[in-house]
Amino acid sequence: MGLFDDFSQFLELRLEEFLRDNPHLELMVLEEKLRDQEEETLKLMTDLKVKEKTLQDEILAIAQEIQLWHARIEKAKAKGRLDLAEPAEVREADLLRQGNQKWGQLEMLKERFQQTQELQKKVEQRRKEVQKKVTEAQVNRTTNQVGTGDTSNWSKNPTYMNSSGGKDPLDQQFNRWEAEEELEQLKRNMGK
């Protein structure tokens, strides 16, 4: 596993370095993480609602049993059957404890649902903020690319042909494009 761990660490470092060099892509990765977190919180909320319904059903069933045992206690006392009434009272008390315990679980579940709902709203808001920044970054990149990609400047500025020391905007565009493709490939490979 050492070789795999080394390779995995190498890829993570390369990815971090690449993202530092391309902040707009880092924003896109952050947006994707927030989207995943938002989906997870929505799934958790659904699970909590299912558990809440189950607990409510259990509480209702316990309440019906309490009613049954309470009626039995009254009947046994009315008929002078204390040998049945006393164990029935113990059973009723056990059911009341169970009901109270389930009720406490239901209250905790409702509180957890509310906290998860608040978290989901915060994550959604943060994702929208990041999405706005991604859009702004894409607009800025497009604006910069249009400004540097104007081929009419080639005949006026000989540095476009200078491959030894000058910054060639077309070369920079290709480097960015190739880096983005490499990131997408890394994402696909890491997702497998």
C-alpha cells in the first residue's frame, strides 16, 4: 500500500498546487463540495422525517396499549380482582415510562431536524455566494481572454512570436486550457 499512498499523496499535492495556480477552479471545487454537503443535509433531513414518523407511530401504539391496560385495571378493581389489578398497574407504569422515553427521543429528533434545516440553509447560502464568485471569475477570465486573444495585435507586436523570453498570450491560453483538462481528468480518475 506504500506505493499507492505515495502516488495518492503526489496526486493530492499536484491538485492542490494546480488549484492554487488557478483560483477560479478552486472556487468551482468549493462550489461542488458545498453542493455535495447540501445534498447530504437534504438526505439527512429526509431520514430524520422518516424516523420522526416511526417514533410518532410507536408513541401512538404505546398510548393505545396504555388505554387498554388502564381499562383492564379499572375492570379488575371493580370486580375485586386485585391479583390482576396490581400487575396491570405495573404494566401500565412500564408503558408510561416507554411512552415518555419515546416522547423524549421524538423531541430530540425534532431539535436535530431543526438544526439540520438551519445548516442546510447556511450551506445553500454559502454555495450561492461561491457560485456568484465563480460566475464573476468566469466573466473576468473571458474578458481577459478576449483582450489577449485579439489576433490583430500579432502584426503590431512582435513579442507574440518571441518564444524565448516574452509572455505569449496564446501560449498562456493553451496552458490554462490544458491545465483545466488535466484537472477534469484527475477528478474523473479520483472519482473511480
